[in-house]
Amino acid sequence: MALPWGCRWPLTTLVLFHLLIKSAISRLEQVPTPPLPILPLPSFSQLKWQQREVIMFLHFGVNTFTGSEWGTGHENPAIFNPVALNAYQWVDTAVEAGVSLVILTAKHHDGFCLWPSKYTDHSVVQSPWKNGHGDVVQELVEAAKTRGVDVGLYLSPWDRHDRRYGYDLAYNEYYLAQLQELLKEYGSVREIWFDGAKGPNAVNMSYYFTEWFDMVKEFQSSINIFSDAGPDVRWVGNEKGFAGNTCWSTINRSKLAIGKAGIVDYLNSGEPKGRDWLPAECDVSIRRGWFWHKSESPKKLSMLLEIYYNSVGRNCVLLLNVPPNTTGLISQQDVKRLKEFRNAIDTIFSTNLAENCFLIKASSQRGGKGSSFGPENVIDNDHLWTYWSPRDDAKGDHWIEFRSGTDGGLRFNVVRIQEAIGLGQRIKRHEIYVDGIRVASGTTVGYKRLHRLDGGVVHGQIVRIRIREYKAVPLISSVGLHFDPYWNP
Ligand code: FUL
């Protein structure tokens, strides 16, 4: 009689086979998984935006020629004639400043359009520039594409020229028609700016934001929509370029509205319990005004660095405005200042003393020693997806420590801390110690927190970062100990 199939294998082979499978499974079980994210989380496009750190605004239009900041809407298009306009110069300036996204005012409050919109007679078509055949948006898009830079557009809702303004349906249809032109005809647009500013002729005007936003997403899947209230990027609440000392990327959108009064402090700091991921963008001009004016000159380097520390260094993106002049070029003074600015940032941050430490240790490690969540992850080049994670069940403070490898010790005046925000923003309060003495403290960290030490340069052997309060176990993706030669407190 034939044996059943299974009985053809000797018992010992079966037992061995069973043990092999069991050990493979248990080995699999031992590989520690990443921790659970804490909601809300950034979208793919929001993460990409955050990593840009510094982006550039280009305010350009009839105001450039009249010297005003808010045009009346009655400007004669004949004044618009930037004879030497060269969008490659704009984009090259951006590239040299380390900028990967430039946002142009396609239409400001004066209603004059920098592209040949078929829905108005108030545009480049009526100007002498290129005999009415020019298109500033197109020139920017082409130059940016050639240089590998992304483009964003500003289309002012408030319009002081168009006669439909004040008539809800007619104007909203006009605005939507222009949005479609801009988002359909010019390739990929990465950010669209909805400015909340409104003047006296706007009292009775309501905007159909829901329709606007939905149409934007219909045309551009990877775009971020900026406004006072998002939905993708929020205003920081001022035009100085300063975020709150505490700055959460989380907030409750239900408390926000475009142009709403009394919310600037809330926008500036966000909220730890916020249900929406809506990070803040800090807009500020390199000069006093947004548009180019002969009498103005760029801010000092020290001021630009102050802005950088208070925007990028407080978990935000810096939107720095650099206005082209009447010839259609960015002035050489501004080009020079931007180069100094980029050079300063590179000088400060290209050397990380933490990388020379002989030992980096932490209060605990998820999955134990040898797991992929060790403290050494904070000095690799991935500032998002490799991180130090403490154990889930570790109670109290979490800390990470850096020990100098040389007798000379560590000499620095800037500390950089970054959270793995892909898994949510977590840290509520942290402190920094050098050889047991506290040198800095703060609240939120987020994508990037920079501390310029108030006491100036510190010199020591052991640096410890303590996380004192957190929403969930802190995940630190990067730490830097830097020397800033421009910082003289
Ligand atoms: C404000 C506008 O009124 C300014 O002119 C400028 O465009 C700035 C970025 O936004 O609300």
C-alpha cells in the first residue's frame, strides 16, 4: 500500500524544516519597525516645499514704473516698458542664492496682467514692451525650466481695475477664468499665492474660495495653495519674515479665514493640538517695499541672517522678495547681497562639528543597539527618513549626547535640531547643555530649529540635548553644532 504523500519524508527532515521556518519568522519579527506616525502629517508636496527652505518672490508690474506699492488700477499700460527684461538673470540670481522656487506677481492689486490674458484689456498686450507681444509669465517659465527651477504664481484677488470687481458672480468667474489660463497654459506651477489684502472697494465682495481651490487642484496635482488659511501653506501673520518662537506646523483651519482680523498671533505660532498640517511661510522683502523703488536699497546681511534664523530656523520656509527694476533686471546691489547671504549660510552650516565626535549616545534606542533607529542617524545626510528614536516605553526626558574626540573640545555658537516630520511634529520643549551647563532652551523644533547661542561661543567636551516635553516619542533626524562667524551677541 502506498504511504500518504507527507509520510514519504523522514520525520527528522520535517522537524528540521519546521525549525528553519520558525527561526526565519522569529528573525523577521525581531526587525524593529518604524514607530507609528502622530497625526496630522504633511502631504508629499508640503514636504517638498519645506525642504526648499528659502524661496523667492518677484514683485513686478506697473508699480515698478510708478514708484507706488499699491497701484490705483488707473495706470496707463504705456508706462510698462522693461526694455532689458531678462528672466534668465532673475532665475540665475535665484540659483546662486540656493533658491529652487520663484513666485511671480502675475497680477497685483492694480489689475495689470503680466501675461496676455484674453479676458482683459489691461495687460502686457496694451504696453509698448515688445510691441505688445511680450509675456512675462512665459519668459519666466522658460528660463526657470532651462535652469531646473520651479515656478509659482501670485494672482491678486483684490482688483482695483476690473469693473466686474464688486459683483460677486461676474468677478469670481473672471478670476476663475484667469486662474485657468495660468494653470493650464504654463506647465507645472508649484505654488499659488492668494493674497488676503483688500481695500475699500472690496467691502461687498466675496470670493468663491472653494471653487478656486478645487479648480487649482484639478489643474495642478503637485501645487501648494498659499493663503492666510491654507489649505497647504499658511501665512505667518506678519511681513517681517519672523515666525513665532514656538511654531507648530499644525493648526485648526476651522479657526482661520482669509483676511480675518485677530488671528495673526495664532498664525504665528500654530497649535500643538491642531488637526490640520498647515506649515507657515514667512514673506518679507529684501528692500523696504515689495516693488522696486529707486530710493531703496537692500537690507544688510546681518538683517537677512536674523530673518533666516527666525524663519527657516523656526520651522518655516522663507519667501524672500527680490523685485526686478524698471529695466526688467534684478539690481546688482540685490544680486550682490543675495550672494553674500548664500555664502554666509554655506559658511555657517557646511561644517558640522557633531560629525567629528567620537561618541554619540542616547537615553534609549528603539529596538535596542544595532537597530536602524540609533543616535548615529542624526549626523547622516538624510534629514527626513533616518532618525534617532528612543524606546516607546521609555519614560521621562529623552536625551542625545555628543562627546568630543579631541582635547581641544567643541567650539560653536549655533545648534541645529531637526525632527523627522514625515512622522508628525512631536517636540514641545527642549534644552541644550554643554558640560552640564544649560546654554539654550526652546519649545518646538519641527523641520528645523536653529539656536544662535545668546551667550556667544561655547567651548566644551560634552553636548547634551534633552527633550523635556513631547506629544509622542521624539524622532530626531539631524543635529548640527556650527560656528557662525557673523554672530556677535
Ligand atoms: C500684501 C500686499 O498688499 C503687498 O503689496 C504684497 O504683495 C504682499 C506680499 O502681500 O498683502
